[in-house]
Amino acid sequence: MEVSYSNSSLLVVAHRPPNHTVAEWTVYEQCRDMPAAIIWYLGLQFINMFLGIPANIMVLWLIHRNKGDSSTSDIFISHLAILDVFFCLTPPLELANIVFLTTSSTWYVLRFFYGIKDSSPLLLSCICLDRYMAVVHPITFTDLKDRNHRAVLVFVVWLITLAYAAAKCVGNIANFGRVFTAMILAAFAFMLFCNISILWALRKSGPGRDEMHPVKKRAFKMVIIILGIIVFNYFPPVALFPFQQYFSREVFQCYIHYVTFGLMDFSSSIQPMLYLSKEKLNCCQRSTTQLN
């Protein structure tokens, strides 16, 4: 029996009898007793393709157009959008490999893209860190604002991402799934800390004020939304993957795997839509100010 893994879980299980006649099963056939999660997962992936690709391209276009009035986080957001565009191209190949194909060769390509997507929380953590410094440590943030440390940080993140994706592509590395579990746990905890610290800082009223400043109130609401998205997309793998051993092999590979990665991968559409909605809100506010 030959076992291959993708996204920290099942790819293909092929039975190779000694008489060279090959009877292979597709991933969908292996999960024929509980196919709902696979169907749901593929549905989300195609939504990602049709919604995520144009949304992320629009994000890149807006960042390029507003270069003169850019945010310090835009360098991280643009690289995250590039990463998501590449990942959103994979659903047709995923559909073919899960439902129709039994060969393991095409999974090398998918495993590389899975590795790229698995590392996206690193860029999200950079965005959260940048906002944390801006709100909680504004003096230090101002001192560092015009330096090149963000470009260096992006370069380091891409090095880690490509190294991780290459290792995942090779496969058959003992306990490699634990690397993803450790990375997602650390990134989730860090993003949670940054956003809760930002909320705490924004919640404090200024001297002699009983109510929050309107600008702070808008920022507070935006951070609440971001925190909700982080929990929605990344809490399921954080909550379930460390306890993989307590689930049966079939339940984990055919159900939990596809539910958790479906939610996590859907961030490729949610994140750019959040950015676009924020840009639309800022545009409306500027128009209102000009009219007044």
C-alpha cells in the first residue's frame, strides 16, 4: 500500500498487488461513505477561484494606484494577495486529482501550492504586528516608519514559505504535519495577542472623555471584524489538529481535514473582500468630507 499526504493529510492510497495489475482508488472513492465534506470543500475552492482571483487582483491594483498614499501594511497585504492569487488557481487540478485521477505525480504540484497557502498566516501575523506597533507603540512605530525592515521581513517570510512548500512537495518527511500544527498555533496565538492588545488600547478613552473618538471607534470595529475572521478561518485547525490521534483515520482524513482546510483556504476570498470594503468605506468618507 502506498500512502501520500497533502495539506497535512490524505492524498491517495493505492493498492499495488504483486502481479503488477493495479487497482487504485481516487480520494473521493476512499471517502465514499462520507463524501459531504469533500463536496463542500471543492465548492469552497471554486468560490475561491471565481471570487478570490478578481478580488485579490483588485487589491493589487488599488495598492499600486494609491502608492503615494499607501499604508505601512500595504507591502504585506500585496504579497498576501499575490500568494492567494496563485493558490486560487488550483481548484481545477484539485477536482481532477480528488475525483478522477489516481496518479500521485500531479500531487507534487498541489502539495507545493498547499505549502504556500499553509504559510499565509505568517504574512497575516506581519500585518497584525504592524498595526499593533502603530496603535500600542506609536512612538517606536514612527521611528521605524521609513526604514526598510518591512521589505526585509517580507523577504524572510518568502524564504520560509518557499522552503516549507518545497519540503511539503517532496513529502515523506517524518512528522512533517507537526510543523504545520506548530506554525498555525504560533501564528494564531500571535495574531490573537496583537488584535486583543489593539482593542484594549483603542477602548481606552482619551483624557477627560467618556466616549471613544470616532476615528478610534471605526478602527475598533474594523479590528473586531478582523479578529472574527481570524477566529473563523484559523481556529478550527488550531482546535482540532493537535488532537488528530483521538479521531479515527477515516473521520479525520475524509471529514475533519476537508472542513478545517476549507475554512482556512476560504480566507483567500474573505481577506481581499475585507480590504476592498475598507477602501470603499474610506472613499465614501473622503467624498462626504469634500461635500461638506
